[in-house]
Amino acid sequence: MANEIMMYAATGFYFVCYIPELYANYKNKNANIYNIPEKVLMLMGSILAFSYAIQLQNVSIILNYSLNLGIEIIALAMRLYYVLQNNRNTMVIVSAATEETSPC
């Protein structure tokens, strides 16, 4: 029982640590494309750990890694969304500036 409580506490701490990152991404509406590979590797690690937890059939570890996997998916999706949105906005601004300066 004591081991399960430690696992649940670790899950809570890990989950709470992601809240400021998600809030900052949402509030600033920007993300750096160079952080995407890190998030992809973390997602792959979470998938493997979740698969291992399912094979062990340990409920506390399954809960830990299912929440971990969920928060990793949300974090990666937010970053990809804001990278694509910022890229699109930059392309629109550049094309508008090019049209204004063209001699035709």
C-alpha cells in the first residue's frame, strides 16, 4: 500500500508540473519548433512505459503512465498547433509585405 501511495504522489507531482507549461503555451500562443523533437521522444517513452505497465497489470503504474501519456499528447498537440499557426501567420505577413513592395 505504501508503494502505491508513493506512485500516486509521483503521478500528482508530475501532472502538476505540466500545468504551468500548458498555461504558458496557451497564454502566449507561441511555441518553438525546436522543442517538438523533445516532445515526440517523451511521447514515445510514455507509450513504451504505458505498454509495459499494461503488461505488468499493475493498476497504480497504469494510472501513472496513462495520465503521463495523456498530458504528453496534449502538450505535443498544443505545441504543433501553435507552431503551425505562427508559421501560417508569418507567411501571411511576409506575403503581404512582399505585395506592398513589389514594383508592379
